[in-house]
Amino acid sequence: MLVITLICNLGMSTSVLVDKMAAYTKEKGIETDVEARAFQRVEDRIHRTDILLIGPQVRYLAKKFQTEHGGEIPVIQTMDMSDYAMQKADKIFDQAYAAYQAKEN
């Protein structure tokens, strides 16, 4: 199972995106566990995350997460502001999943 964690400021603004992403991955036949968290409440999930997607409103945290967890999380990406605003779960997932597959091969 692919574990995807989306982080934002409070963990609420990404809830619709999480639902769309879960539905999209299910359509594609990819078993996922997708969850949104506030960046302050991610520690209990971070060690089993395969793809960490950082909301544009907290993109300044990307370097911190890369430094602290880059060795254990295969993909850490900041979501594109436009894709995030338009809730383009398919585009966000496809980009991250391509990076994940590249690292796994």
C-alpha cells in the first residue's frame, strides 16, 4: 500500500483534495492510504510515508522535511499552487507517483 501524506497549515484545506486523490488512485487500481495533516501533527505518520506532498501555503517547510526525512521518504514535493487551488488531484498524484516510480526502479 502506498502511503501518501499531504501537509498544510491546519490539515483541513486539503480534505477535499485527499478525497479526490483517494478516488483517483482507486480508479487507477493503486491501493493507497491518503491523509491530510497539519504540519505540526505529522510525526506519527511521517515514518511510514512514501510520498509527502506539501501544500503551497507551507512550502517554506520543504527544505526542513527534505533535510530531516529525505533519507526515508522516497518523494517529498511541494504541490503546485495552481493545481492545489484547482484541486487537480489527478495531476498532483501523477507527478508525485512518477517520481516515486523513478526512485523505486
